[in-house]
Amino acid sequence: MTRALCVFTLLVFAGYSTYRGFQAIAIVSLMGMLGLAYKSHALRFLDLAFSLMAKTREAKYGDAVVKIGGRELNLPQLESALPWVRLVLSSLSNQEISLLVQASSTDSYQIHSAHKNSMRNLRSHGLIVHNEPTMAASTEVSLTERGRDLALFLDQNALEDQRSEQDAANQLPARGESKP
């Protein structure tokens, strides 16, 4: 009964705010009304939003740069990536990204017990497969096709960053010389 009364009050408040031209207040009232009406869905949405914010690494808005795993990826490079690449990179930790890149250098990567939790997360994203029925019993992993694609994307961006740094260093004049 009280929940229905709160929903009705928020609906009336949203209508009055719209009538008076207070769009921001009307939007907040409607969001509150929907949140109360669909409480379980709203709580799941908030939980998802907060968990995604907790996994955020680093992002800058002006001259947008996204920092993942110690590497800086320019936003145009990330925007040119497939949507699944952006989604997977946003949910991996620095350690998981570095393990993925290390595993991409060989056909089968020997895992240590300290890395098994990170490997489980990589497996849950469909990036690796292991040699035993369980991760606890596994001694080595190999990349799936999706894992190889993601590692290739990371390597290509790292090479582009190195090339741009080398080009910038080549354009600097040597000590004591002046640039024409």
C-alpha cells in the first residue's frame, strides 16, 4: 500500500514538474517512480552499474585516453575495435591482461598456482582453455581463437604506440643542433 502511494505521489510530482517546465526534476521523479515500481530490476541494475564502476581502470574525457594494463590505448584505437574487445578489456584486471599477453607467446603456457584465479576469469571470458577437467588440476593453458584475437589487438596497439614514440624521438634534434 505504501509503495503504491509513493509511486502515485512521484507520478503526480513528475506531472506537475513537467507542467511547470522543470524537466530535470520530472526526470528524477520518473526514475524514482520506476525504481519503486520495478524494485527488484532497479536493484539489479544498480548492482551491475556499481560493479562495473568498481572495475574501471582509468579513463580521460578530453583527448580521450583509456589506460589498461599499464598501456595507454588511444580512444580511436579502442573505438575501431570490435564491441566484444572493448567489453572484455573493460572487465579484465591488469594482471589478467598481462597473463593473456604472456600466454599468447607460446602454444601452451605453464601456469602457477598463484595465477589460477586470474586464469579462471580468463576462462570465463572464453579466452583460454586448460588441459585438465578443472583449473585446480591444470598445469597449462592455451588461448582460444578469441583469446588470440584479443592478444593480437593488444600487441598491435603496443607496436603502434612504440612506433609513434620512435617517430617522435627521431624528430627531436640532437643535443647542440638546431632544427632548420
